Amino acid sequence: MGKVIVVALLGVMPLLTWGEGVLIRNVVIFDGKNPQLITGNVLIEDNIIRKVSVEPISVNEEIEIIDGRGKFLMPGLIDAHWHAYLAANTMVDLLTAHASYTQLRAGQEAGKTLLRGFTTIRDAGGPVFGLKRAIDEGTLPGPRIYPSGAIISETGGHGDFRMVYDIPQPFDCCGLTHTEKIGAALIADGVDAVTVAARNNLRLGASQIKLMAGGGVSSLYDQLEDVQYFEDELHAAVMAAEDAGTYVMVHVYVPEAIRRAIKAGVKSIEHGQLIDEPTMKLIAENGVWLSMQPFIGEGSNHYTTPDQQAKHELVVQGTDNAYRLAKKYGVKLAWGTDLLFSPANARNQNLNIVKMTRWFSNYEILKMITYDNACLLALSGRRNPYLGKLGVIEAGALADLIIVDGNALEDISLLAEPEKHLMLIMKNGKIYKNNLAN
């Protein structure tokens, strides 16, 4: 049996399995795609699932054997709209604290994110290139990160967090603002500036490009209903992304801005809660992804000013209608959380899975947070930082797995308490939590 070494990093204790591989025996398997469960065994060698079988799998003595004790095995969770840096810090700290402090907070939160069962996240904007490298190299524990890099915003748009006394300057002209210096957001106006901003994010390692195409809740200078970026500006980012083999995702709520983004070639609409029926039909007809968040009830974002909270309430009121329309037209749906500016609220990431039962069956939710989200991430094409299949349990897929103490297909609320109900967490063939021996 392979050795198990316990390593403590920033308060997180991943268990790094050494040896020739791992055999997980006697588990009830949800493969990420199919509602039918099987009871069987899974063989992992290096970071790849080599075999899934209902029959016993014979292994040599170098293979570590884990008895799954009849518990529920499923792919690792995927959050398609997470902010690894912005969720770990308050807005005040992001604007005033030293970048080394806020990055350390992001590193700590990454470990917590992994222990909530999230083996992969698509980062929807922020300075996470260094964090991703540290995780990929094993310096820190954390999920796989599909980075967007700095959010690209127009002047006065949803990504403009400059002080009112800052004088707007042409992009890359006369000195960077604080948010640009730390890599959180870039203010780019006009086709040329947007092109440079998109290409620069790709240069730094972005797997997809993120633009603000409409007003937002937390921003200071816009209204929720605002349409942002002209079509030619959006199309410039789309061309830069497509030339690099990837795609553009946009923050947007209102129909007019969504229609403009689709016309420009955007492939992923983020949010969309104020959508109307003709625009939802347009999304479906064009095969565009809608990456939504269940912004209702406990575990959602909370804002400090009455104006921000009022905008948030408009989003909450539109959430039910948006999901209803998405189901009616069979839109390709992804799931994410978009928790921001509150380390205390980041722990509610899993709670936002359970909220989805208002609109979907447990099977539909489990498939969305594994296989479906993985299909969206795969749009990054040759910019995909992790070659191999995610979100599924099948031969040849990457070994990102969790074991739940109970059948999540019957009781999805088990996922809301990861400390209690997640018995094993494996990412890339490495075990970061194993309570099965207890």
C-alpha cells in the first residue's frame, strides 16, 4: 500500500498519496452524465481514471486500496462563475490593503474552496495567475483555475472602481490605477484599447476573456439596466479570443445588452436575470451558454449601500423568471455562485447548489455542477490549461472525485455541509481529505 504523507499549508491539510495508484472499491457511482447509478470500483493511476468496473479489479501491492464502504462517488464539483481573489477579500481591503495581503487571503480561501469539494473553478475576473501557478505546482492546495485575468470594462462601467477624483486616461497611456496595478480590472474604451486588453490577458495566461457588457450591482457609476460596450468593441474582444482558440464571457443582465453581445459573437452570458422571452429564445437559437446564479435567499451577496442593495433586489426578483424561460427553451445552462467581497459569505458556496432545487431535479443539478459546467469550460479550446476530461467518471478522465456520506441523487442537501458529509476529496489523483478510515 502506498504511503500517505500529511502536509499542512495555510491551515489546510491535504493528504498527498504516493505510490503507483489508488483503487477505490465498493462505491455507488454517479458518473456525471447519467441518472443511473452503478455500484463498482474505480482505478486511478497517476492523475487519470484508468478503469471503472462493476467487477472486482485486481491490482498489485503498490496500489493503495480505499474501501468506499458503499458510499456515493461523484465527479468533483465545478463552479463556473467564481472569483478566487475577489471572494476572499472585502472591497475595502481590495482598494486599500497591500496586494501581498490580499493575495495571501486568496491563497487561504483556495484551500477552503477545495475542501468544500470544488476541484475546478472558472475564475470570472481577477488577478489569479500567480495563485493558479502556485496551486498547479503544488505550493498551495486549491482547485483547478480557468483564469480570465483582469476584468475588461468601459469607463464608468461595472468594472470601474476608480475614485471619483481619478482623472480618466486612455488605456495604457499615462499610468495605471490601483485596480489595474493589481490586475483586477482594466478600463479600456474603443476597439484598439479593448483589443490590447484582451490580447494582454491572453498573453498572461487567460483561458477565456471576460468583459462587462452591462450595468452591475456593486459598481459605483452605472445603473443595472445600462448597456455597456458598443458592438464593435465587443467584437474586437471576440476576434482576439477566437484567434487564440478561445471565447468571450460577458457580465450582463438586460435584454438589449444580451442581444448585442450575441450579435458580436459572445459565447457565454453571465447572469442574465433581467432577460425577456424573445432574448432567451435568441440564446437558445444561437447555442450560447447562459451561466446563471441562484440569487435568492440565504447565501447571496449583501451590499453596504441602499442603492446597491436595491439593484441586487431587482436581480433577485428576476431570477425565477430567467430560470423558467431557460428551461422552456432548452438553453445550455451552467451553474456558478459569483460570491464577492465577503470571506464570511464565501463559505456559502455549497448552499447555492441546494437553492437550485426550486427549478431542477437533483439529477439535473448534479449534472449541471459537474458534466455541464465542464462542457462550458472546454470552450477554451487550445487555451484550456488542463488537457483531459473533467466532470465525468469514466476511463481516461482526469481523477477529480469526491465521496459523499449519503446518496446525493436522493438528498442533494448533503452537499451543503461539506465538512460533515464529504468523506473523500481527490483532485488530479491526489487525496486532500479522507475520512473513510475513521
